[in-house]
Amino acid sequence: MKQLATSFHQYGAWRDALAVSIMQLRRWLEQCQLLDADAARRLDLAVERLDEDKLVIAFVAEFSRGKSELINSIFFADYGRRILPSSAGRTTMCPTELMHDESLPPCIRALPIETRARLGTTSDFKKAAVEWRVFPVDTDSPDGMLQAFKLVADTVRVPVDEARMYGLYDPDDPAQVLAVSQDGLVEISRWRHAVINFPHPLLKQGLVILDTPGLNAIGTEPELTLSLVPSAHAVLFVLAADTGVTKSDLEVWRHIVGDGVTHNHIAVLNKIDGLWDALKTEAEIDAEVAKQVSSVSRTLDLDAARVFPVSAQKGLVAKVTGDRRLLAASRLPTLESALVDLLVPAKQRIVREQSVALLDRVTGEVRQQLGARERGLIEQLYELQALQGKNQSSIERMLTRAQAEQRDFEDNVRKIIAARLVLSRLSDLAFANLRLEALRGRVYEARGRMRKSRLTPQFFSAVRDYFAGLRELLQQADARLQEVEQMVLGVQRRFAEELGWSLSPPMPFSLDTYIVELERAEAAYRTHFGALAVLTRDKWSLIERFFDTVVSRSREIFSMAERDTEAWVRSLLPPIEQQVREQRSQLKKRAESVQRIRDAQESLDDRIGQLQAALEDAQQRLDELSTLTSRARQLAASEPAPPLAARWSQPRSAVGAAGV
């Protein structure tokens, strides 16, 4: 874990330093009275996102693949024993998140399985603390932690009808039929979801471990496929070397990569110690492991460089006992190095791009404002210096011209007001398609058609039309947003032509990302609610599952689209309005200055001195802004961790050295 711990610690320090630099910029802008409400909101949101930044690793596997042991060997070996329960059979019965929330004491929060009988996803229930059972965890006792963590494996025996109501029993599955006891009871998980709040050093740095209990959970909790697993920054798909890719393994894989995206997926071929044989040479064992890796690569259609053979059990033993040769034989360090390469740089790249884009936008707008101030002061200085030695009539003409320019500029102010009205009208048309009222209408329509459907094709037609309708709403909203962007560009061109202003174009924005998310949800629907499910399950139960998962995900997509669209629309006119306010202020000061000189209330030389001081101040603030911006950009571009040697390379077996 040393490589991971070092990398996470350095990434956390980099992230915290970046947040500090953004806050320094914010304080400086506020002190200089250059911070408007929109910029303040964007900077505060950036710092909040950095503070709440998480790096999520999802472990996905069928049962008995050694997934819990792998988590123990990578993250918990320093405790000198297993922390997560690891034994033959199922040890994780419900999806489990390991994380750290400093606002809560160490504990396990478990959502009872009975909530599956009610409408609502796990995310919905997370908002209701009263629904969860809370169990304390004694972090000073490894034995106590082990006993507490066994809670996630708790089961309960219930009647078949109850299990079927929860979606945990299928009468058409022979394996589940055989699991029914003579008294008509079936064993199911006691919990629907568990969250372990644990002050582990890596979890404190923002790591979140998502442990999924195989096909049973993935098949019955579509939210895992729709949201939790796809949002993970790395997905470790754990297989067993002695079995290879089984039918159930392949089914799990198809569930988690239904959209074909594997850029953050790693296959872990665990239990290679089962291939160790004292009667074989190292070369023969290496060849057998390589053959298994090649087979997994072909079956999963995954690059062989992303398939890592390991022995989690031997790796854990080696770390606990300090046996370096056994650790090398387990090949666990190679997987950890690959995980560092996959997780940290990808996450850092996302954070860097978001932060730099924000800094460029905010500082660009402030630089334009200061530049307009600098130009106005230079013009005033030039005019007043030209007045030195002039007679009263010349000053009168200059005052008349300054007042006329001030009146003419008010026409531009009215143009901004008109632009805001047009922007409001166009954006309202876009928001009409993104608000939950529009989504609710499609949901009611789909529910009605599904309830009336008597044949499978009619059922699927209703669902296809549901997704097609949502896609149409997003596309129509996107078209309106393109009109908004063109309108703002037109306003900018007009000001550039009439006043010589130089304004940055609006930040590019489209709803394509949310359309892709919707298509991913549709693909997940096809995976979970295929033709076989329609033919073999109770239709009403299927409808409830559909609206309990896919529709919930649709609401999340539309809520995110509406939120991000609103933020984009609100950012369009403030840069222009800032320029207008600055220009108006300079024109007003210019007219007042000339008038005071005309009325002999202030000497010309004194006023020129004031303008020169104001000009120096504006130029100094431009220099300070450049320094702060450059410092933040350099920090964002820096690397938090030094390169590690021999990453992603597969070492030769150390079987002989391990004494097998």
C-alpha cells in the first residue's frame, strides 16, 4: 500500500494547495473590489468541489473470487490481520461503500432490505437518515472492527413471496428454486446497502471503496450499473485463476460494461498461487499464467496490459509477515502501481482542467475590467494634459463632448437590458424542457402505456418512446442554448464594433454529455429488463422496478442538466455588464473632472496627479493578477507524485524464492 499511500497523500497535498491558491485569488479580488457575485459563486464552488473531491474504486466480482481478500491485501495489511471478512462462499451480501466522513464517528450505516418493497433508490434513501440503522465501530480494536464489518454479510430467511417482492427471487431460476428450504423460506441479505465510515489514512484523503457482491446485487440493484459503478474512477473486475472467466463472470462483466466503455477497467486474475507447482519450473508457471491472461483478455475484449495476475492471499500474508520475496511472487505490487497510474493521473487531469478553465475565465473577465479601466484613465490623462495652457472655451468644448459621450453610452446600457430580456426568454424555453415537470409528463405517459400493454412488443415500444421523448427534450433544449450563445456572440460583436471592446466568447456548452448519460441509462435498461425478464417476471413488479431505477436516474440526469445549464446562462452577460459598469464609471469621472476644472474647484495639475496615481494602481493590480494567476496555473500543472519504476510491467514469477 506504500505506493498508493504516497501517491494519494501527494495528490491530496496538491489538491489542498490548489484550493488555497484559488482562495488567495478570491480574497485578493474581494479586497480590490473586483469580485462580482457570479465570480464569487464560481470560485466558492470550485473550492467546495476540491474539498469534497473523492476518488472511487469499485471492486466487482462474482462470489468466491477473493474480492474481499484483495481489498484487505491492498488497503488493510498494515493492521496486521484481515479487516474485511474473507472466507469461502459469500462474505459480502450487500453493496458496501468504505469512506470517511469527518462529521460522523466511525460507524456502519445499513439500509434494511425492507426498503426494496417501497419506491425509491438507494440514493433517494440516503437523503433520509431515519431509514438507516447505525452501528458503532471500535477502530482501536482490529478484532472489534472485523466483527463489526461482518455485519454486511448478515442474512435473514424470509418466505418466497417476500423475497420475490424484493426482487430477490426468480421462480424461473433453477438455482434459486433449489435454495428454497423445506419450510418455504429463502436466505437473502439483511441489508440493501451499507456505508462504512472508517478513518483509514487513504479514506481520509478522499478514497472511496465500493464493494459489490456479485451478479445477485448487480442484477437486482440496477443503480449500481446506472450510477455507482460507472461513476467510479477505477473498476477492478476480479476473477479466479483456477476457473478463468465463467458464465456468471461474463454476465457480471456485461452488466458493468454494457456501454462498451473500459478506459477505467482493470481485470484482476486472482488466486494465481493455485497455479504454483513445485514440480514445474518458473518458466512453465509463467507460461501458464500468461496463457490465462491471454484467455481473459480475449474473452473480455480487454487489452492484455489491463489484466493483472495476483495472489491476494499470499500478498496479504507477505505484507503482514514482511516477506519481500513472497510479496514479489504475489505480483500485488505490480497491480498497486497500475492502480496508481490509472487512478491518480486521470483524476488529477480532470481536476486540473476544471480548475484551469475556471481560473482562466474569472481572471480573464477581471483582466478585461482592469484593462478597460486602464484605457479610460490613459484617455483622461491625455485629454487633461492637453488642457494645460488652454483657455476656458477649450475646456467648455471638452466638457460638452464628455457629457455627450456619457449620454450616448446610456444607449448601450439600454442594449444590455434588452439583451438580458432576450436571454431570459430564450433560456426559459430551454429550461422548459429540462425541468422536472417536463420529465414527469413523459413518465406518466410511459406508465400508462406500460400498464395497458398486453404483449411484450407493446411494452418495449412504450419504453423506447419514453427514452426517445427524453432525448427529444434534451435536443430541443440544446438547440435553444445554441440560439442563446449566438445571441450573446452578436451582442459582443456589436460592442466590439461600436466601442472597440475585446470580450472572450462564451464558454462552450452543450447537453451532449447528458444525452450520452441518457443513452447509457437506456443501455442499462436493456440489460436489466430484457425480453426474457418481460416474459418471465410479473409485469407489475417489472414496472415498479423500472420506475424505481431508470426513471430515478433520468431525474438525476435532468437535474444535473438544469443545474449546469442555469450556471452557464448566468455566466453569459456578467462579463459584458462589468465592462459597461467600468466604462460608465470612467465616463462619469471624466465629465466630472472636466467640470471641476471648468469651475476652478480643483487645479488641473492635482487632477492629473490623481489620474496618474489611479493608472499606476490599475497597472499594479494587473501585475498582481498575473502573478496570482500564474502561480495557480503552475500549481495546477504540477505533478503530485514522482514517476514510479516498472509500472504496468509484469514481473517474472518468484515462485522458487517464495518457497512453494
